[in-house]
Amino acid sequence: MIHTVDDSTAKRSVIVLVLAQAFLGAQMPMIFTIGGLAGQSLASNPCFATLPISLIVIGSMLAATPVSMIMQKYGRRAGFMLGAMGGAIGAAIGAYGLYLNSFTVFLIGSLFTGIYMSAQGFYRFAAADTASDAFRPKAISYVMAGGLAAAIIGPQLVKVTSQSMVIPFLGTYLTVIAINVVGSALFLFIHIPRPQAPSADAPYGRSRWELITTPRIAVAVICAMVSYALMNLVMTSTPLAVVGCGFEEGMAADIVSAHVLAMYIPSFFTGHLIARFGTEKIVALGLLILAGAGVVALQGVELENFFIALILLGVGWNFGFIGATAMLAGAHEPHERGRMQGLNDLLVFGGVTMASLASGGLMNCSGGTAEVGWTSVNLAMAPFLMLAGGALIWLVLRPKED
């Protein structure tokens, strides 16, 4: 049986995915706000402060291909349930690490949290599964817009829970456990057909190497990697920079909240912009805005610099990452979905892993002050923006025959 494209089905799926992005997704700004601060309190060497966040991303990278293949075989619901379970286990182990004052146990919890981060990354692809070509970029954009609520809920929960118990941040991690347990019930209402198992004489599709060397796919992956990695590089260091420059943790949470709002508010119209102007132009605009974030950050360490730079960082990520996702979603066949989407997120989160690992070193170990570290973080953006920009220009100028 072949499932026909039905946007009413896609729209029902989008509603569930938006709610999941809003509620379950709140754990990510929560953990990214306090992960570096908690790591700094547990680590013997401040250069390792952002290692917990790096382990989350490593976990996501390692989980990407298995989660994708589970979804290919058993359906999206199974993969999303697995992600919520990973988030709950990760938060529980992280809480135990805080209770023991053990950096090692805390890092193990972070690794498990990466399973949730990986599954959440597939929300955007699930939105496109049953969507028509015309609705696909809008469906992706709407689901990403669900992060707007997460951007409000997450940092506010940090304010309420981070110092609510004798052990700092323990209340936040206990709250994350509850979010995963309750939020997983949303996936009982999602109905996305599993891809049909190919018949014996059906084409296998392109190999991973053939997929990744397809020009449009290669450029989409590069732009997604750069957009996400640079956003993570700067965002991971932001709480450390803000607190290091003499401001309070609550102010750092407000800046992260503004950043995450900027990541998701544009999603209400990003899909429409892509439909009107094309993916290449929107991705290019995203890369330019990311560059603008770096320029603003380099002008000083006043609160307004942090707020404006992080807002621009969020908008640039939105255009760059959603545009690259839409570019990729239209460049492979349904029977190639498990291979390509898993490979894409493996590469994207591999780049994010490197960025998060570099973030702590650049921030805490490249100079004697928070100001010097913050400058190093933002200067590191330049070569990667040039790489992605060059790849996009090459794609636009090359002959269109393939």
C-alpha cells in the first residue's frame, strides 16, 4: 500500500510535534543554561567547565544513526519515546552526580541526555514525512516554532529551581526528569506511517557516500553543521562570559532566554520566506546574521552587547538551520530517509561536539580574563562562516543539470 500525500495528516502530526517541541524541548535551554555553571562547580580544571554540554552533544551524535534506523524500522513514535526515556535517565544520573559531587557521574548523565537531544532533532524531519512539497518547509518551520514556548518555560524554570535545594542545580535536574516522563505521553497521539518495507526488486537507493557527495545534499549538510555548531559554540560560553564579567546567574538566564526566543520566533514565517525566496537565499541570510552576531559581541561586554549578539545568533541559526533542513528534506527519497537523516545528524552533531569542546577551552583557557575568552570564542566563527558561504556560492553558481 502506498501512502498518498495528505496535508491534513501532516497538520495533525505538526500539532503534536509543536507541543513536544514546546514542553519536552524546554529541558534543553534549562540544561544549556546551567550545564556549564554546574560543570564549573564540579570540575577540578575550569577548562573542562563546558564538558557536560559537550558530552550531551557527543551522546546526540552517537545516537543519531541508531535512533534514525529505529524510526525507519519501528516508526517515529518509538524513536521519540526512546528519546524521552534517555532524557529522563540522563537527568536522573546528572542529579545523582550533583548529589555525590562527582564530575564523572555528572558527565555520564550528560551523555544519556544526548539521546533526547538526538530524538528531538528528528521532530523537524517527522513534520515533513507526510507533507506535500508546498507544505514541507512550513511544516518544518512550525515545529521549530514550538521552541518559542520552550524558550520561555525553560529559563524561567531554571530561575525557580536552580537554587531551590541545598545542592545547587539539583532541583533543575529533578524537574527535567518530570518533564520527560509527563511529556512522553504526547507521542501516543502521533500517527506517522512507517515507510513501506522495500520489495525484493525495489531499488535500494543511494549509498551514504553517494548521498553525501550529491552537491545539494553536501552543501545542505555543511550549512546545517556550521549554523548549529557556531550557535552552540557561542551559546555554550555565554553563561560563563556573563557571570565572568560580573553579572548574576539570573541575568545569564535572561540572555539565554532572549537567545532561544530569537531562535524560534522567526519560525512562524521562515517557511513562508523559504517558499517565496528559496532555500539558498534564506540560508545565505542566516550566515550573514551569524556573522553580525560575532561583530556585535566583539564590540564589548556590556549587557546590551550580550543581548543583541545572542538575539542575532538565534535568528541566524533559525534561517541557516531551517533553510538547510528544508534543502536536505527535498533532496532524498523516502526509502533513503533512515540513511540520510541519520548521517546528516551524525555529521551535524559531530560539528556541534567539536564546537562545544572548543567553547570551554576558548572561554576559560585562551586568556586571563572572561573578556579575552569571549573575544576568542567569537573570532573563531569567521573561518567556518567563510566555508559555509563559499559552499553555498558554489552550489548556486554551478550548472543545474544534477
